[in-house]
Amino acid sequence: MNEIDLKLLELLHNGDFVSGEKISEEIGVSRTTIWKHINKLKQQGYQIESATNKGYRLVKIPDRIVPEEVYLGLKTDYIGREIKVFSSLGSTNERAKELARKDFPTGTVVIAEEQTAGKGRLGRSWFSPPGTGLWFSLIVRPDIPPNKAPFLTIIASLTLVKALSELNPELKPLIKWPNDILIDDRKVCGILSELNADLGMINFAVIGIGINVNQDYFPEELSAKATSLKIALNTRIDRTGLLQGILNFFEGYYQKLLEGRFKEILKEWKGYLNILGESVTIYSGSETYQGRVIDISSLGELVIKDNSGKVWSFWAGDVTLRKEEN
Ligand code: BTN
């Protein structure tokens, strides 16, 4: 996309009519040049209405993630200021790790329209069909002790809950400990954070986020457990707007994390957990634990009391959890 296209989109992006005269004045090119660029954008899938005496109006943008469009709606200083979009990748986490090793800065985002080897937690795979979801990874280099790294996933899940609630207050997303986002008891987002650390310091982390956005249905093995925003709201969702919201919220929480406001973050996170007080079964390797969730520790661990009154703490990395029906 060249500079004239970008300026045009910037002038039209709030959806109001802007006259050809004003556009040509602002950009400093002739009205014929403007007209040619409008036609070019239309060929790329932008829907632009033109009306005599009124000018041009942007009606719809194509359903593709275009970094320049994302930048237009960012309120951040450094999160999302460098966005790399790929039509297909194995896994955005893998590509983000490669870029992090090449010194790409905090806030770099790697997005793929499709992942052919999308990774989930505990070695599972993540279903990432083309164009329907948001599959992306964020590079961060937080100056916090490695034992606080789980907070990266915690702030990511808080960010998602906030951005989804802003998208539509009816969604009422909840967090299934440690980091699944549920709507109507079905999974709509997953988070996979990966850490590169040594000698008590974090070199970088990659926070991978998968959001089911515009899927109409899921493969049979997932359909009972998964949902998409489109299914929940019965309407197509603009992925660019959603991504902007996520990046904007993330920067606020990331700042809090850098300032060491762990307690405050944890308190807010607990407010969205759907697990406190519930009876659960925890699977950790070959061991099984049953009990009631009594708290979340200051490190974000799940604390349960088993039937004999013994208290156990679990961090998310190596356990799966099943909530029992009461
Ligand atoms: C889970 O719930 O198991 C975590 C799923 C994380 C999926 C995302 S999609 C973008 C990023 N790239 C990956 O390979 N995985 C994460």
C-alpha cells in the first residue's frame, strides 16, 4: 500500500463523506489521482461510496488484516507498533520466537491468516483455519523476575476479557483457570505463552493468542467445547477493530506489570474466574486430585482443599482441570 492509499484511508476511516476537493488539498495531489487511487482500493476489496457534491465515504474494509489499518486505531505507545502479517505460517509463536532472537522489540505482533501447525497448551494442536480467526503472537521483554512470568498470561487473559466486553457487553466472557476464555461455557480464546529466560532474567516471552472470531461451525471433535464470536453474537465481527482493542488494553496491563502491581492485577483477574468455590478434578501427570477451589495464590496458582482437608497448589503449566457438576 503506498502513501496516497494510506492517507486516503486515514481521511476516510471514520465513515463520513469527505469531498474530493478536501482530499486532494490534504494529500496534495489532483482529483484525478484521487479517483484512480479510490478505484485501486475498491479493487482490493474496500467498499467506497461516491456521491455527487458529497465526495467519498468508506463503507466497508476488506476482511483482511492490514497493518496500516490496525495502526490507525491504536492508542498505544509501543504495543502493536510493528505488525507482521503472513497469509500462512506453521505457528505464529514459532515465527515470533525467531524474530525475538533477531532483536525485534517489545510490542511486535506476528499474525497469520492461517496456521498449519498451530500449537495449544500441553502439546495439543490449535485449529487455525484461514481468515476466520485471529491467530497472533506478541513479543515482550519484561523486566520482571522469571517466577512472575505467569503474569504475562494473566494480563493477556484480562486483556481479552476487557476487549471482548468492549466489543459487545452482552458477551460476558469468563476466564477458565488458567487462561481459557469462555463464552456460554464454551472456549472462544486460548493463550500459549512461551518464555526464554536465563540467570534469573527474562530475555523475551512470546504470548500466543488464538481467538475464534467468524467461524460458523467447528469440526465434530470440537463442536461441543468451542464457540466463536460470530456464533455467540449472530453477526460477523471486524477482526481489525477487535485486534486494535486488544492491543490497546494490553499496553495498560503490561505497564501495570512492569510497575510491579501484581496484587492489583490478580484481584481483577480473580473477578473473572469461573472456578472459585467449585469442585474440581486436577490431572497432573499420572496423579489425580479432587477437591474444592479455595483460592488463587499470589503467583496465580490454583489452591484446592481435598476431601481429607489437605491443601494443594497447582500451577497451570502441567495440569488439566475438570470442573465437576454440582
Ligand atoms: C490453548 O488454549 O491450548 C492455547 C492456544 C493458543 C493458540 C494460539 S494461536 C496463535 C499462537 N500460535 C500458536 O501456535 N498458538 C497460539
